[in-house]
Amino acid sequence: MAKQLIVTYALWAMGGPLGLHHLYLRRDSHALLWMLTLGGFGVGWLREFYRIPDYVREAKREAEGVRHSRAACPRMGLARFAGQVCVGIYFGSVALISLSFLNYFYLIVLPLSVGAGVHLVSCVGQQTSDLQKTLTACIVTSSIFYGSRVSPLPISIAASVTAAQHRRFKPVRRVGSPPEPLGFRLYRLSLALLAFSTPLGYCIFHNTTATLYYISDCMSALLDMFWFFPWLRGVAEFFVLLPYQFLCALTGGSHYAESWRKVFEVLLNEYSKKETEAMKVLSVSEGATMEEISRSYRNLVKLWHPDHNPKQQQEAQQMFIKIQEAYEILLHRQTLQKRK
């Protein structure tokens, strides 16, 4: 018991936000939740300092096949319910960022994403819930708030209430039955992590400029909240730029000469690699207007249309596709700048 407790605390300290201590205690749902939320947004990880002894005792009872009666309904704590609502909103927000271009997004994709987040929290520890009923509540609520950007909130609340009403204990593992191998558990967790991170990663790297605009807007709104307290704004600036300051310290640069405004101005005015290549394809310079881009696009489309190049159709076809893609990339950037 003492050794397990010490090991659990050590893993909590070294890799708690990634759920290493939960992985050690065979609490895979909790480990996955911590991996996807970085320790319950940091708050859950700190709260666990006092709960780790209970987790260790539960793990020992689980290994011995001792559990509460299946007929008994598990207690629904306020922390679990709040976690279900918050994680449901979080999963829904991630879906809005990365998957909103899909057909039937608000009818199927968004409610399934929110429901997955709520159900993941409901499966933490010895409890679980009825996934089918939770997802049904999500789909019904999503149809009511169809198209609304704030729809993850009511969907998550409805799903959390449904999950709380249908909570139950997980089945007891039979005494003497071999535990799942670590390799299989890690494989299953890796698939879940990949399913969550791939759409978001694709969106961030494919829409670099848009992502930077969103980050800039959020940071500006955060700092503008403290305009009436200059000293508090200065403190907020310090913490917002802390990763940048840390990077400067590692590289030997000085962060005192740079302000957050200059940092974001550089980021937002920086052309991505794709945009630079697109400008080369369309033969336009940086800062070209939409009229100049469209004019160059029309001229190049006429020049490289496959019907106008029967002797080099394959080359013309490839160039024609490049011109189309380059125009879409620069058109997207111009649209974002107008919104800004």
C-alpha cells in the first residue's frame, strides 16, 4: 500500500496532467480524460493531491474484485457533474473549430462530439452511464439550437443531466481473471487521442492564418478587460507572453524589447509557406489587392487552360490546378483581412 501510494504520488507530480498516475492505477478513462484536457485544465490535477489515497484504495479493491452492490446507484458529485458540462463544452468547441465544414454538422457531428465528452467524464472511476440515452439527449437538444455558436452549452447541460439520471456502477471484474495487457490499453488510448487530435491539428496547420487571427482576438479581448487597471493589465500581459519569454530565454534573446502588440502584429502579417508559394504561382507581390490577384488569376487561367494547350495537356492540367489552389489560398487570406 505504502509503495503504491508513493509511486502514484511520484507519477502525479511528474506526469499528472497527462494522466500517468491514472494509467498506473488502471483508470484508463480518467487517464484519457486528463490527456485530452491536460489534467482537467489544471484544476482537476491539483484537486487530486488529496484524492490519490482514495484512488489507490479503489484500485486495490478492484484487483480483489470487491465493489459496491450493483443494485446500488452511485453517488453523483457536484465536481463530476460540473466536469461533464465543462468537458462537453470543450469537445463541442473543438468540433466547431475543426469540423464545422462537414455536412449535417449541427445535427450529427456536434451532438456526437459533446456527448462523447460528457460520457468520458461519466465513465471516470467506478461509474458509467447509458451512452445511447446521452447521445439521444444531445441530438434532440442540438436540433433545437441548430446553427447557434453557443449550442455546445445547452447540449452539454442536457447530456450531463441525462448521464446523471442513468448513472450506474461498472461491472465487477471477476476474481482471478487476467488484467488487460498494458500494450493493448496503450493502443486503445492512442487511437482515442488520434481521433481527437487529428481534425484539430489539420485545421490548425491548414488554416494557419485564421488560427493566428483567432488567437490574437482572444488575447486582445482578454487584455482589454483590464483597461481600467493598468497594473493588472501589465500582470496579464506578463502571463500571456510567458511562453514567448521562456523561448527568448532559451535562445538568448531579450523579451523586454518586444511587446505583445508587436508579437501578434508580426504573426498576423507573416505570410505562411503556402501563401508565399501561392503568390509565386499567381505572379503577385506581397500586399497585392484583391483586384490585382483576380486579374492575374484570370490571365493565367486563360493561358494554362488545357483546351488551349493541346500539345502539353498534362503540364497544362497540373498548372491549371496549381493556379486554382493558389487563388483559393489568397482569396481566403483577403477574406480574413477584411473581417479583421
